[in-house]
Amino acid sequence: MAEQSPVPENITPEQFFEELLPMGFAAQASGGDAAPTDVTIQFCLTGSGGGEWHATINHGAMQVQRGSAGANFTVTVSVDDWRDAVLGRNGATLGLIIPQNRPGRPDNSARAKVLKGTMALELSRPDHDPFRVETSFNNSAAPRTLLRMTMADYLGMQDGSQNGQQLFMQGRIRVEGDMGFLMQVASLNM
């Protein structure tokens, strides 16, 4: 992924979604990283200053506009947790709210686009409220799975330094809801 400039502390959701996100996507795609070619993502920010943005990736280019539309993926997060992720604060990273490709892994967006259900994460972090984010696949509320774990363990799974099965066997991941759906989502990272 191309190196990105730091995001200013006073960034607004409008600036991020309508300007920075498409620019970052273009930089990633031009850097040779695997990027989805035909995907829609709805971002819902809850709380004061929130709103909705619809991102369309078509033929390798991203366009984002304010509003709501049907989407392959809907990401719902509070404004406070969004800001932590965008600014890299309190242990959060952008990868918690924006789907990321790991180097050497194929683009699995086509497989993800056929899933139906909701994956919710509650990630504990020292000295702060848990980071909460929910991703709905194809606007389907069910099946629903909630994963509870530390943010550090989750980020370790994302970057490949932690093994999810081992964390589960060690009791460091708590799962509520549909285990089969969890396995389908987990297979996207393989």
C-alpha cells in the first residue's frame, strides 16, 4: 500500500469520505496493490457529526457521495471510533473500518459479495471504551455474529502475527451468535 500523509486532527467525515478515501484508493491501486474492481460500500457514522456515505468502486476507480444506497457491505461505527481509526489513536487503525488487503493475499471481494449476514466487533482497549464496528454483508441483519476480543489481538489477526484459531482455543476470543457465519467471514482472510 502506498505511504499516506498523516490525516489532520480536524478532519471532517465529509473531507475523509469525499476526498481522502478516493485519493487513498487511487494511490493504492496505482501502487500495484490488489484492489477490488466492482464493489459498493455504505459507511454509516452514528452520533453527533455523523452521516452516511456511499462508495462505489467500478472498473478500479472509486467514487464517494453523501447519502445512502444499497451496498455489498455496510460499515456502521460511531463518530468517536471512526475518528480514532482515521487518526490512528487509542490503538485503532484505519483497517478496522476500511477493508484492507494483506500483501500476498488475493482480492476476495467477489467471495465476500455473496455473503449475507452481519459481523459485529467489540474490541477492548486499555483506558478507553471498547471500539465497536459492525459490517453488514448485502444488507442482511441475519445471521449475526459478535466477536469480543482485545484490539491488539484482532489487529494481530489482521496482519498475520496472530492465529485466530489459537486465540479462540486460548479463550481470548468470545463469540456470540452464528459460528458458521463467522467461519465464512474468516475464510475471506485465507
